[in-house]
Amino acid sequence: MKMPSPALAKAGASITIPRCFFQTQRLSTHCSPLRQRSATEARDVSLAYCTFRKDPGQPGAHFMTPDEVLALAEQGRNTGCKEALFSLGDQPERIFAEAREFLSRQGFARTLDYVAAMSELVLEKTGLLPHANPGVMDRAALERLKDSNASVGLMLENVSARLMRDGLPHAKAPDKVPALRLRTIEEAGKLSLAFTTGILIGIGETMEERIDSLLAIRALHEKYGHIQEVIVQNFRAKPDIPMASQPEPSLEEMLRTLALARLILGEKINIQAPPNLSYGDFPRLLDAGINDWGGISPVTKDFINPEAAWPQIDFLKAETEARGFTLRERLAIYPEYVGRAEFLSPRVREQVNLLVGADGYASQRSP
């Protein structure tokens, strides 16, 4: 682990990046999601690095109604989006009466059941492929989500329980318990549900804890074969969070971690790094072994990092191709899972068939 980061990044990039159906070109992918911020409240009392979570009464705190969800989904469909990404806080109904009252008016007891119903609504009415990211999920929630979601996600963030101690970033955040998040990922594997997870760097973890987290992800994938994508996300300080003065990880640190991720995870797992969080330096992330840029939405901002604008697709394409890669649009489920019957419910499979090309990537034709 003492290698200079340029050499380590070169080692990560030298592994064959998954090329799927392309044998003569290196491939980098992105998707076109509509991001639904279905609920901003969460039961985590305090999360020192998060600007997404809101308490009832705070500016921006909101549960989207079914009409609002559908209206935004229709807007996304009309601008060419193919995915509806549902991002929301963990189980706010457990501590907030306002959340319980909203859910009750809609006919639900749990946020997890509400997001499943909204996924079904969006799939049926718009044809967008849902990808739910609602926090820790139990088996019952995952079973229902599989019926309407092409894939689901939950960031592991870090496997270290040390970060839950007083004064550290996961203190007072019961849904950040590593065992709970690992259990969610494992239950998804048992159900053959394509899964996106990842680590968050720069919140006070050690390099050893990052490596342990990547090894934990690899172990689950080796057992179930369902982790379609691993995100390495760098912390960005914001003025309105408790960790506003926390130093951000440098670009060199990001490159070093990405190269380690590629070396640990091997060539078959897709690795993503959000381009908007590295600003003008984002093309260098390709040198460290990533092969996916994640979701670039033409309709909604990055609700988790609202200060960081998406790069324009044309600019992303030009910078990607300048480094010898071909940029392709993918669906919410990666090509290597599209053809596997056990990973999609019949109703999701029907819509995927309308959107996918012969190579497993997003079709260039209109659905």
C-alpha cells in the first residue's frame, strides 16, 4: 500500500475493464435517470456529513405525493430518461409523527411500502425503470421492490463500527450500523436482485477501513453474484453541515482508492465515480480503473450534492473518448444481468425489452 498513487492508478487501469460486447474498445457507461427525492426525512438523528436529510419544518423537508411523483416521472420520460431513481431517508415514520400521518393518508404504514407503490406506479404509467435507494431494507421490502424495480441500491459507506462512536460521523445514526447494511445487501443477493452499493471516503475512516469495506463487498458478490456496481464517492464539505470544516479527500487520494477498488474487486464488477464531485478533474478518474459515470439527469439535480452540477453529456462524451473510451448509455440494470431471467420480474422484463438493444445497453431507438 506504499506505492506512489500514479503507479497504483496505472495498476488499476491496467486490469481489463469490463467490455461486455465490445472487444476492440474500452467502454465507459452512464445512465439517464430521473431522480425522485420521495422523502427527505430520516430517523437518523444526526448525520454530520449529510445535507439531504431534513427534519419536518426545515426548508426542503418534503414527502412527494403520488401526483407529484407521476408528474416528475412523465417530465423525465418526455426528455429521454429511462430510469427513475428513488432516493429517500431511512424509515422516518419511526420518529416523526408527520411522516406517519402522511403515510397514513396515502394508505401505508411504512415508507418502504410507499416507495414500492410509487415504483409500481411509475413503471406502469411511464415505462421508466425504477431503481429504489430507500435505505436499509428487510426481505419483505426487497421482495416487493423486485416486482417493479430493475435494480436497487444501498451504500455500504464503510464496514467499520468505529465510525459509530460519539463524535464520529455515524454516531446517532442507527441505520448506518454496518451489520444492517450488509444484511440488506445479502438479502438482495438471496433474491437475485441486481444491486448497487459503494463506499464513501473522506469522513474520518482509515485506508484500512476502506479496504475492509471493499473486501466485504467482494465477499458478498462472490457468494451471490448480484453486485452490479460499486460506487466510490468522495465526501464534499458543505457550509450547512456539522462537518463543514472536514478536509475533503484530494484527487490523488480518490485515484488511489479507485485503483485499490479495481484491484480488490477485479475486472468483472463495474466501478463508478460521480463526475460532478471531481469537478474539472473528472476525466482523470478513468485512469484509475472506473468504467461507469453513473446517472446524469437532464431534469433533476444531484439532491445529495446539490452544489455540484452534472457535466453536459456532450462534454462527458468528448472527455471520455479523449482517453480512448467509448461512452454508452446503459439501463438501470447492467448488460450482464439483462439476459439472466432470475434477475427481473416479468413486468420489469417486459419494459426492459422495450428499452434495451441487442448488446444489452440502452437502445438507440425510441421505445
